[in-house]
Amino acid sequence: MAIGGYKDHVHLFFELHPTASVSDLIEKIKASSSKWINDNKKFPGHFEWQRGYGGFSYSKSQRNMVIQYVMTQEEHHKDKLSFKEEYLKMLNDFGIEFENAYLFEFYD
């Protein structure tokens, strides 16, 4: 439904059948996009994604708000929250317990 990102991260917003696995889908997206990036030399050197991902669900009534958020990442992060600050806020807002050792490697 929407793909957007900024310097150090990508957001994907999609509908997923209840029997489908988020982890399987993300694995396929990362593998195929890494292959495409490397085959087409879109990145100097060898490109690969970090391990892991963050997954959050939203209700259908929030669809337009989330699409707008995903599509305006550059504006959203300009002079505002860094990805690290945003991600930690989302984890806290959703009440997700986490250990720092298992978080992404964040880049400034």
C-alpha cells in the first residue's frame, strides 16, 4: 500500500493475509531487493540489509494516516526525530519490551 524511507531506514505498509508470516515476507523482500540492488549496481560495493525488522499493526481506520506517514518520511525526519528516536518511541508507544542488545545498529 505504501513504501517510503529516509537515509537509514525503509517503511513498508501492506495488508497481509492472516495465514501469512510477516517474517517469511520480510525475508523474501530483503533477499530479492538485495539481489536486485547488487545485480544492478545501485550501491557501491556489496549491499545487504541488517538482521531483523520491526513490525507493527494498525487498524483499517488508521490506513490513510499510516500511508501519509510512510510516504512523507523525508519531511518527517527533516529536523525532527532520528530513526533511533522514532523507533524507540514506537516500541514504547506499543508497549513492546526490548533489550538494547537486540536493537538495530543505528546510524546518524
